[in-house]
Amino acid sequence: MARIARWTALAAAALLVAGCGGGSSDDSKDTGKADRSADSSTSSSSSGTTSRLPASLTAQKLGWGRCKATSDSPAPGSDWQCATLKVPLDYAKPGGETIGLALIRSKATGGKRIGSLLFNFGGPGGSGVSYLPSYATTVSKLHERYDLVSWDPRGVAASEGVRCRSDRAIQAAESIDATPDDSAEQQAYLKDSADFAKGCEKAAGKLLAHVSTTDTARDMDLMRQVLGDRKMHYFGISYGTELGGVYAHLFPKNAGRLALDAVVDPSADTVGHAKNQTRGFQRALDDYFTATGQDPKRGSQKIVDLLKRIDAKPLPTSSGRKLTETLAVTGIVLPLYGEQSWPALTSALKAAEGGDGSELLSLADSYNDRDASGHYGTTTHSQRVISCLDDRQRPTPEETKKRLPEFEKISPVFGDYMGWDTAGWCHDWPVSGQYDNPEVSAPGAEPVLVIGNTGDPATPYEGARKMADELGKDVGVELTWKGEGHGAYGSGSDCVDSTVDSYLLNGTVPKDGKVCS
């Protein structure tokens, strides 16, 4: 079962909308502030606690060398280097066992180098090592003055990546109904979730309790030290915005220029986040119907009717596999990440109405990280072990059933799926979650640029204001783009791109509330 509510940026990166450039409603101001020095030997949190790391970690030398091909991508060009960073398995025992994190970088191409710019592209569970080289053209201007750096967070891909079940078992689980209609389907759904959890526990072992967002934020600060940067300069997308907010909270004095795009609402718990995303995807679907000359209410009802038919009798496909209701919902979701993919949704829905599920299945496979040979990537595995360690809330099936009418009212198409996901995702998980929602307040930090897109389906626009407010007065600065798709930077708005570039390159902080249209 892939989770709509978390996996957002990487799966849909190619689908980001190519919008129009536009003007803005506000002027900017230049802070002109130089980097303040940061302690290079301690990991400090805003609560005042300190955990000193041994010199074997803070003074380690990275063995940069030629990058190799991965299971997800070919080897990048010679301008890319890879290395392994040692980090503590458990930050409560900083001198104890270590694990390795895979890093990738490309040095600044021009003069007046600022330092390193770290990227996290979302998930949780996305491989930065695999994805950064293909993203470099989008940030070519930033590349002139920054070393571009990304990594596979702990539990992800080349960094102790977790695989919880085999390809055969994943495909078999596609027949499980993620919106159970009776007690038998509910039992099967929850048993599948429990089986997945057992597989993760077996695969990850003691790592399972040490893959939280807080652990990764601490890894980032050690990374900053080893890379030789006094300040952490960072670009986080989707889930990467939550990670950036947690970093700013833990290390406000070390946070430099942080740009957060496609912002996760830090005030939302598990159920609140699911409702936010249900609202966001329905909003994007309504926009799709309006843009294609259809009535949103009638269009949604037509999809609901189609899904009911598929639930009763899955559709045949050219591959020989069946398109189930769950796969159909997943296939509908993917094109909503970017307006340029709306024609693919039109074609897939038309084919499904005619009895052929091939196109929706292809879209679902892309979202679920399944290749043509039937091999599934580990993204959703890593996503689950990280988010279930983060999220303390564990809604029961009974609680979920009571909430389903609320979800269905928000979206007749996605409500049931998102509602049941809150019960199934971390059902019978072997480790407890750490918080209801992440702490991102960062008093004393330099201004953090928070970028919201009014048409974002996966991280609805309202989350950007929540993040800016929770970062704190004079810290969170909101930039709005009136566009479509997941994320704003690199999506076709000259206003957005120039504002972000000016902030990251020159430290120019726009007025809070600036709007690009």
C-alpha cells in the first residue's frame, strides 16, 4: 500500500506544472547579514540540551570519489562525487555504533562560492543521491555559487535502506482493498498492514527505532560540520520542508538560508494531515474538471461511480494484471501533481470508462515505483518506517469508521482511501511514534523562506502559512505562488524563481506575504 499522504515530491517531479512567469505584489529587502559562527563540536537543541559528538565523527574526512550507478539511476557524470558519512546509530550514545550515509555533491561552477546547499526532495524515503543530478539543471543558477549536496537519509536506499517485503508479495498485496466494505475485507486490510510491519521489523532490526526526522536533522548538522560549513544552507521540498523546520528548531544558531517549498503543515497530526491532503487532491481534481470544461461535482460523481464498478469487478489491462479500485485511485492521483499531466488523466479515465484499465495501471505503477520488469523500489518501505516512527497517533479501525463521513464530505473520490489510511498505515507497528506533530519553532534563527502554491494537491497551500507562523516572528517568511501542481520553484514562475534565487544567493529576504501570480 503506497501512501498518498506522504510520498509527494520525487514521484511527481517530472509532473510539476510549467506555469507562466508573473509579477509580484510586494518589494523585497536585503538583510545584508553575514554568517554567524556556529559551534562545530556540539549538537544543540532549542531546549538547551547538548550531546557532544566525538572527534572521530566531527573531524572525519570524506573519501569523495566517482559515483557508481544505483538501482534507480545510471552513474552521473564526472562532475559528481560520492562519499559515505559516518553518523551515530543512536544520538543518545554518540560514541557507540555508527551507520553510513551515502552522500553526493557537485562543486560550485562559478566564483564567490557561498558553501554547500543541501537538498531533500521529499518522501520521506526519497533518494537524494539518485535524484540530485537530474535536478541540477533546475538549480543551475544556484550551482554557480553553491556546492550542490544531497544524501540518502538513514533507512533510505544506499543508507541502510529497508526492504520490508519481496516484489512478489508487494504485487500480491495489490489485491487487498484499501477501502474495506465489510468485516472480511477489513480483516484482510489490517492483516496486510501488520504483516508489512513485521517485515520491516525483521529487515531493519535495531535501526527501526533510529530513523526519525529528528535523527535525520541531527545527521544534517553533523554533515554541515564535516563539509566545513559554519551555516546550514538548505532547500527542502515537500516532506523536506518538515525536515527543514525540525532542523531549524534543533539548531537555530546553525540555520542559514533555508528555502522550504511545497510545505507540510507542521500543526497537523496524522488525521489532520490526511484531511489536509484529502482536501488538496479534491481541490486539484475540481480544478482539472473546471479547466476541461466539466462540472466538478458531476465529474467527481462520475469517478465515484467508476470506482464502484472497478471495486465490484477489477478491469483487465494489457499486462494481464487487474486494475483494482485501490490502484485506480492511485492512478488518478499521480496526474494531479502537475497540470501538464492532466491530458494523461483524461485519456486514462476515458479508457477505464471503456473497460480498459491499462493507462490507470501504468500511472499507478509509476507512483508505486514499479518498473516494467515488475521490480518495486524501496521508497514506500523507507517512507513507512520513518513516518511511523515520527507519528505517535495510531487511529483504531473503530475511530476511523466514525471519521469516514468527515473524509467523504471533504472528497467523495479520495475520502475513503485517505480515511482508512490513517488506521492501516502504522497498524500494529512495533515501535512507538515520537510526536503528534513536529516542533519547528526556531527563535533566534535567521529568516526562513516558506513557499506555498495555491493549487498544490499534496501539500495544500494553507500549510505554508502554518509553517511560517510556527517558525516564529521574524523567522518564517511566506511567499505565495498562484499556480497549479506540487511545488513552486522551477515550475515556470520567473517571480518565484528570482525571489528564491535572490534569497539563497544574496540573502535578500522578501516581504512576508509576497504573492507571485
